[in-house]
Amino acid sequence: MGKLNAFRNIFYRRELGVEMIDAVSVFGFTLFIFLTGVKMDVKMAFNSTKKSVVIGIISLLSPIVVGIVLHKTFNEHKRMNDVIKTERIVGTLIESTTSFSVIACVLTELKIINSELGRLALSSASVGDLSTLFLVQIISLSQDWATSPLLALQRVLVGFLFITVLFFVFRPLMFWIIKKTPEGEPIEEVYIVAILMVAIGCAIFTHWTQQAPLIGAFLFGLAVPDGPPLGSTLINKFECFVNGIFLAVYITASAMRVNPRKMVSNPPRVKFSIISFFLTFLAKFMSCFIASFVSFMPFRDSLAFGLIMSSKGVVELAYFSTFRDNWVISEATFSVAVFAILVNATVIPLLVRFLYDPVSRKYAGYKRRNLMHLKPDAELRVLACIHWPENVSAMIDLLDLTCPMKESPNVIYALHLIELMARDSPVFIAHHKHETNTNVGGSFEDILAFYQYEQNNWGLVTVNAFTAISPPKLMHEDICTMALDKQTSFIILPFHRKWSVNGSVEAENNVVRNVNCSVLDRSPCSVGILIDRGGRRKSMKSSSYSVGILFLGGKDDREALTLAKRMARDPRVKLTVIRLIAYQDRRDVLDWDTIMDIEILKDVKQNNEVLGNGCDIMYLEEVSDSGSQTAKIIRSVADYYDLIIVGRRYGVESIQSMGLSEWSEFPELGIVGDLFASTDLESRVSVLVVQQQHYIAESRH
């Protein structure tokens, strides 16, 4: 008798442990769905293109049609009971869903979330997600209507009141919280806890109304204002914990319910489930593939898009787990579903990575787009990137020095880069000259400054302004894609280090530094990094502006000199070209690079008005046989100029820079540029480090 009681205690403890794990996992997944709603931009579904709407709806309906046909086929020769019929209908609906959060996770993992294909997939998935929610409610109401019309009307009224309270009571309250919080300050903890409690309360309420509790949490998440400060605070505080612990527990608990014995003991259900999974997957894949292919998407891209839209993950697993707990689907069907989702989630990312590589294809066939190969009377297309308001004035001052003329005007593409926070979907905004407001915070004031620059140079400068909100690791894709699409010859990036008014380093941003390094590596045109050391600002109408260029030789220095020559056409600009030569360079040994250097310096030496009338150019030569001599020269000339231009010359060894690479702090600036960015240099001069476009024939990483 004692042994029997011991066994009972062990059994009860085991059951209690399983129930506790289930409760924790369900609670965690409810929070996951709530955060999914917070990160989802519901406006994307309503502002989607016709293409996204068509794909989103087709991706939902095509598997349902296939499921209905399959159901009729298997039901042709024998009658089924209501339990099996309900199981097959529910299974078909789950297999037909397109989960926005799953698609976003796949795209993020593959690092293509802000690519053209990724944006289309997110937009289509948001339409599909909301369409699924709407369809489920319609089916549920039709069943209620068949049972009791009064009950159906009651649920419609409750649902309408619930949504009204969410979006017209709770949402304004959350905006009030945001307004009450001082700019730059975190949201108070009491509000964060209250919002979390309301999310759980919404889940309990929808469960009480005979609806899935996940729907309540998801809808409340949609009502939360996305982005900073509220949405980002919720994501930063809970996402890591929920995904790292609760979600892992939930997936583990769901996988532990798989029962292979039930699969073996129930072949008819297993057979139908396998066929159903395969055919609904094929229907969703083919419909998305065909819809994207007929819209002139490349064949391999269309295949990848169809696979992405057919992805399954934790959301579908949650649906099957919920219906398994409610005994709507059998253990055999649930076990097949788990295996199918596991195979899907493992294989699809591998296939998409094989089919779709936007980087290698995007930059494989570009033409020469640099300053040296620009025709004298061609317009100069420049992509000016900014991260902070402090970047704007220095950027506009530099653009103003490029001397736009009627024969060779400037076309400026101003791109404000903002880090994606508390959202799954990147945002790209094309601004208009006459707009009076924007939904992206301080971006509008920064854009206004560029439009004012256009007004000050009417007829000589054209400005097109954009804002890109994307993950930090993918910001360089926005920059390079725009440079490629707009056929720019030059990209200007702000340096990641910010100087204060007194000349000390105020802040450093490693995100900006990583973006700059990635752009230098992948850019389809020439690139310049602008180092603004907070020096004196000169008015655009100043009588003189002193520009110096240190020329050591090589393609980057030739590109820098080409830009300096363009600046020298401005009567205000006094250009000094300082060529650093080694004593050994005076010999008659010439290579092709040296010949090109001599050729580009010829008109500078002669100053024979080839560059235009009124050019004020001085040519100097300094001898340097070591890195220490070069550093000494740099310190001696820094304070004589308002702007100094240098070539990056990354990886180029020369006598003039010997020994300096060992002390280089910022390789992205090259050896000379790094000296100008050093805190040891007591100067406020602005510096532009130029890298010429990498050609396809060159080795690139």
C-alpha cells in the first residue's frame, strides 16, 4: 500500500510539473503575440499596393480551395463523423495562414528584410494576417448564427465594443503617457506594468467570450503606438526575456506532446494530414510564385518569394497546440503538424539563401560611377546621408562647395537614416517639397534644411529627400540600393565620432561606424566620409574658403583631386594641392599609377585655366621619407584650411606612410585620414576622406 501511494505521489507531481510548464509556456506565448502586435505596422496592410493585396489574399484562399477539394475527395466514398470533419477544416485553415511575425523572423534571419523582396513579403503577409483574422471571425459567427442568431449578434456587439475600447480609449491613454514623458526620458515603470496587465486582461476577456485568448493580446498590441518611446520600451524590456525563455519553453512543451505511437496507430488520419500539408503548401507556394512572376519579378526571386510566403513557424505551432488542448484535432494530426512545421522551418531558409542573394547580384554589373569619369558638363548626383541633426549643416556646407553651375548642376538625394525600433517592418518615406509634417519625429526639420539649400541655389541644385527606418545591420543596403537606383557618382557619409564645441570628443556611435564600413565595402560608386570636428562655420556667402588636399598618389587620391578641382571653379575657394613625395620618387622609374598621377596633376601645376576662369590654385611639394615626417607635415598644415581632402588609400603601402598603419585607430579612414581624426591632433579642421568606386574586376569582399 505504501508503494502504491508513493507511485501516486510521483505521478501527481509529474502531472503538476507538466501543468506548470504548460501554464508558463502559454503565458509566455501570450506575451509573444502581444509583442508581435506591438511590432506590426497595421497601416502597412491598409496602405499596401495592389500587388501586395492580391498576393496576400491569394496566398490565403488558394490553400483553402485545395483543402476543400481534398476534403471532398477523401469524403467521396464514406461518410465522416463531425469530429474528423472539424479537424480537417481547422487543419486546412491553419495551413493556409500567413503569419506576419514568422515571415519577419525569416527575413531578419536571412538579412533581406529591407530588400525589395522583403518589403513585398512583409506587406503581403500583413494583408494575409488581417485577412485570416477576418475570415476566422466570419466562420465563427456563421457557426454561432446557425446555432443561435441572438448569440451571434451578442458576440458581434461585444467584439465591436472591445475593439472600440482598445483603439478609442486605451490608445489615446497611451498617447497621453507618451506626451507626459519628457523627450529623451524613459517611460515610467508603473505605466509599463499597467500596459502588460491590460494585455493579459485582454487575453482573459477574449477567452471569456469564447474566443482565442491570443486574439485579445494581439489586438491590444496593435493598439499600442509603435516605435519609440513606448513601443520600443516594451520591446527592449520584454522581447529578449520572452523569446529567450518563455518561447523556448513553449516550443519545448509543444514538442514534448508529439506522440509517434498515435501516428502509427491511426494511418488514415496521418495519411490525410501529410497529403493535406503537402498540397496546401504547394498551393500557397505556386500562387505566390505565379503572382510575383507575372508582375515581372525575376524567376529565381519569384521562387524565393513563394518559399518565404509559405514559411511556417511558432505561430502555426501555437494554433495546432491550442486546438490539440481543446481536443479539436487528434494527437496523430498534431504530431504530423509538428514534424511538418519543423521541416518547413529548417529547409525554407536554406533554399531562399541559395536562390536569393541580393548583394552579389545587385553590385555585379554596375558601370563606372565616380567623379573622375564624369563628363565636365554632366550633372553631379550625390547621395548625402545623415543620422543626427548635427550632420546637416556640415553636409550642406560641403555640398555648397561642389560649385553647381547651369552647365553641370547638382542633384542631391538626402537620406535620413533612422534605426528601426519596436517594429518588424522597415519604413521608406519619399518626402515632398511642400509637405508640412512627418510621422518620423525630428526628421522633418533635417529635411527642411536641404530644401532651403535648394531654394538658395535655385536652378543649380535639385534636392530629393527620403527617410529610411531600418535595422542597423541593414542600413548600408538602403544606402547602396538608393545609390544604384539613382545612379549617383558620390556618397557622403558622416563620421561616427561627434566633437563638442571645445574640441573634445563628445560621443561615438559604433552603429554608424559599422554602416560606414559596410558602405565602403559594397558601394556602387565613390564614397566620402566627412569628419566634422566642430570647427568654425563659414556662411555660404563668405568671401573665401580655404581648401587643402594632401596628394600621395593612387586612385583614391586622384578621385579626391577631381573633387577638389570641381570646388576650385568656385571663386570663393582657394585650393592648395600639397603633394607628398619621397626622395626615391624623384627617380625616373615610372609605373602606370604614377603616370596617371602625373597626368591629373599636370593642369594643377600649370594652372593654365583648363579648370575654368578665376581658379585660385596653389601647388606645393613636400618631401617625406617616413611616416613620422608625414605626421609632422599634417600637424603643421591642419590649421591653415577650412577643409582638407584626402584619399583613403586603404591597404596601399608607401614610403610616406611607413609605420603609421600600426597606430591606425580607424582603418575605414585610411592612414592619412586616421591622423586627421585622431584626438592627438589639436585642430578643428573638417576633413573629407574619399574612396574611389571599386570596379567589378577588382577583388572585393
